[in-house]
Amino acid sequence: MSELSPLLATLVLVVWFFATAAALGSFLNVIVWRMPRGISVGASRSRCPKCENPISFRDNVPIAGWLMLRGRCRNCGEGISLRYPIVEAVVAVALSTLLFLEVIGLGGNLPMQIPGLVHSTNWFSHFPNWTLIGICGYHSMLLYFVLGFALIDYDGYRVPARLWVTGLAAGGAALLSYPSLVVVPVRWGQEQITVTSGTTFVPGAIDALSVAAAGGVLGVCVALLLGLSDSSTVDRKRSCYNVVVLLGAVGAYLGWQAVLSVALLTAAGRLIAVLIPAVRCAPLALIAATATFFGIVLWKPLCSVSGWPGPSSGLMTTIGAVMLVGAVATLAGFIQRSSENATHEPDESPDFEP
Ligand SMILES: [Zn+2]
């Protein structure tokens, strides 16, 4: 029995967390639809856009509601976009992955060790470790905002200032009340901090704020590099603004090393996307949101790649990484433009939907 109870506890935690995250995903659909259109988020219950019938509580259950209705309004039969359950599932899976790595996996994805943890034991004997729970919640909050930004960008809107200011304020308040949410210190090139030796780092409020400030500034800079060289959209100003907001938030939450890592992943993602015709026009913000997820999930393994921005990065590594972001993004933009010129010949795209 003593072997079974941690297993049972894990199962209960995962099921509860998955359901909560799916409900948050459902709320994200509401935010993303209403905020850019100037509708109050808490205005009223969700309605069918055709027959305006309020959607009943049981039909509004995340993912399952859509499946049970087979994607049609119960009242008028109007199709409900597949995007709603997809967003709910993506939020549920992404946040559950963070739970697995950061709470159940005792922060195994984090580049530096959390004080007071013995890694040979299971998570249950450490529970509740508030630092790990806090970090998981903090990263979940960032991913939630970032995905919201990307969806608003996908719909062709600018991220409303109210939304990104809320995101930054929530992150700032979390950092000030619990500075240990910061995983990597702001100072660079500290030779004694290596990923493998498991040096611990206990930050104060000033450390946390300087991490956020440096990360925010570098995030905006690399976002401009990425945004200005992007040619996947006709509305480049809007796309660039949204990417600046997105990577600015990533930097402010995670620090300059992490946002540089996410920018490298974004540039690589852009380059891969332009080489695959089906996703050639994937919006940059959506790629950056995906890169944010992988940047957090693969944080530790990426840091152990030689030259990759991390806790022990020096000035030269940093400059090299920024230049690499610019170079890869420029190359992707160049390939994009030349492939566009090639495909713009008449009658060459019969499967393109109008
Ligand atoms: Zn209807």
C-alpha cells in the first residue's frame, strides 16, 4: 500500500491539473475572441454566434463538450470551430507537461538546482515544495499569456495593451512576492556556475527585478531582429508588434539567457517552416509561442550545448547568439521571398483555399 499511494497521488494530481488547464484553455478562447474586439471578458455567457442561444453548462465542458456535440450547436446545428477544443487540448497538454517536469520531475528541466531537493527521491516525499509549485505556476502563466498573444496575432489583431500589461504586472507581482521563481541569475559569465555541478541560486527581490528588466530589454531587441526580417505576412507592422510583446514578456519572466534561447529556437523554427510548403506562412508569433514551450521544456539540455545561452554564458557567447538569431532570421526571410516569387506564377496553386 505504501508503494501505491504516491502513484495514486500522482494520478489524482495529473487528472485534476489536466482538467483545470483545459478549463483555463476554454477561458483563453473567450479572452482571445473578446478582448481584441473590445468586448468585456466577463460580459455574459458564451452564445452560439448564429442562433444566439446561450451555450449550456454541460455543453461547455472543455474538449468533451465539443466531442459530444460532434462540433455542432445543440440548438441550430451551426458548426462550432474545431479550434476551440484544439486550444483547450493544447493548453491542457502544455501545462500538464510543465507539471510533469517541474513538480513531479522535481524541476529536472531547470538549468540550476532548486535548494533543498534530493533528486533520488520521488516528488511525493517533497510535497509540497512551494518553490517547484511556484515555478510550475509561473511558467504556466507565461505560456498561457504567450499562447493568447499568438492566437490574437493569428486572428489578425494587435495584442491589446490591457492584456500584455496584465501579463507583465502579474509576472512582476509574482516575482516580487516570491523571487525564487527566477531560475537563472542576471550576471553573466560566472565560471563557477555550471549546469552539471548543480550550484544553487537563492535570489532576492532586486535580483528578480534585474533579471526581469534585462530579459525584457533583450527580448524586445531580438524580437525586432526576428520581426523585421520576417516576410511571412503582409501586415508586418502588426506581426512585429505582437512578437515584440511576446518575446518581451518571455524575457521579463525568464531572464535574458532564456529569451535568447527562445529567440534562437524561433529563428530555427522560422527557417524550418519556410522549407515546408504547408506551414510556410505560419505566423512568427505562433512559432515564437511554440519556441517558448520548448525553451522551458528543454531548458537544461539546451544549456549543456556548447555556446548555447545559459547560466554560464559570457559576453562573446551572448553576442554570437544574437548575431546567429539575426542571420538565421534573415536567411529564412530570403528563402521565403524567393519561394514566394517562384510560386506567384499563374495557376500554380490549385489547392489553395480562397
Ligand atoms: Zn446555434
